[in-house]
Amino acid sequence: MNILAGDKLQIQWDEEARDFAPAGTKNGAPTFTIISLDYFTAQAVLGNEEDDAKVRACITAGLVSVEGADCDAAKWLEAPRAQMVNPLFHAIWQHTWGN
């Protein structure tokens, strides 16, 4: 068991499921690399009063890269595809807390 946060996980968008899944399927979707948040960063995310601020803080801290697309993580954060935002938040949060 790793006792430090920051474990990387590669996920891919599944268009049929409208959700992220572990990377590896050859569906042509870009691979998103996320990391687990440390406790203090996760608490700072929760400290935001507005839901959109929580989501933005979580994704900003947890999204490392977007590969296989014409954008990187910073560009994706500027103009994310709306249907991917909450599932990405959920993937990072689940990777952080393990539930």
C-alpha cells in the first residue's frame, strides 16, 4: 500500500456509457491522466461553498494530462466538454478516497 497521495491513473472517455473508464480500450478516445489528491488539497476542495468551485478545484488539482488530442490539461480546463466535467470530477474524487 502506498501511503502517499499522487498515484497516477489513466482513464478514457466511454462515449456509450457517458463516463470515464480505465484506459486501455482502443476506442480512439484520448487518455486522461489523473492523480489522487492529498488530504489537505481534498479538504480545500470541500472548503469551497459553491459546487462549481468544488468541481473546478478538484479537476485543476487532479488532472495531469490529456493525451491523444489536440489539447493538454490546461486547454481542457479552459473549455471542457460539458458532459465530461462531472464524470471527471467523480473519477478524481473516487481515485482520491477509494470509494
